[in-house]
Amino acid sequence: MVAVIYDQPREIDRRLSQYFNSTKEQWIGVVRAMVAARAACTANNSKSAPGYYAWDNGICRMRHIFVKEGWINGCEDRRQEKLAPKQDPKGRS
């Protein structure tokens, strides 16, 4: 499968809406949370801290945004699972 990069604003918005029921601004919020968490680390943090904190804050921001949009949280019985759009019985989002 060949990767396709969309760079036209209308196409980006359409694809995000179609596949993830989301907007570009929502994903920019996730990226900002990740970048801010990574930047908050100092030389006194462990070497793995920037990556972990970026991932953790990105997941947290995604849950904050997308659970309100009807996505499944995926965190039950103290097990981490997926964060994904709810699907109908036929497997479509």
C-alpha cells in the first residue's frame, strides 16, 4: 500500500472527518499537548521521560477530546486497550 499525503486544507478536513470523525484542530491540540510535555522535561529527568510523557499526554488529550465525540475509551478493568471510534455492528465507524 502506497502512503498518500494530503496537503490541501479541504482534503485534510474531509479525510479526518470521514475516517476519524474529527477535525484538524483537534489533532493539533493532541500534538501541542505532546510537544509541551516533552519540552517540560529537563536534564534531571530520565532519558526515556520525554518520550513517555509525550505519549502519555497525547493519549490523555485524545481521551479528553474524543470520548466526548463518542469514541470508546478502552480503559476498563485497569487494562489499557484502544481508543477508537465506536463502530456499528457491521464494523464501520
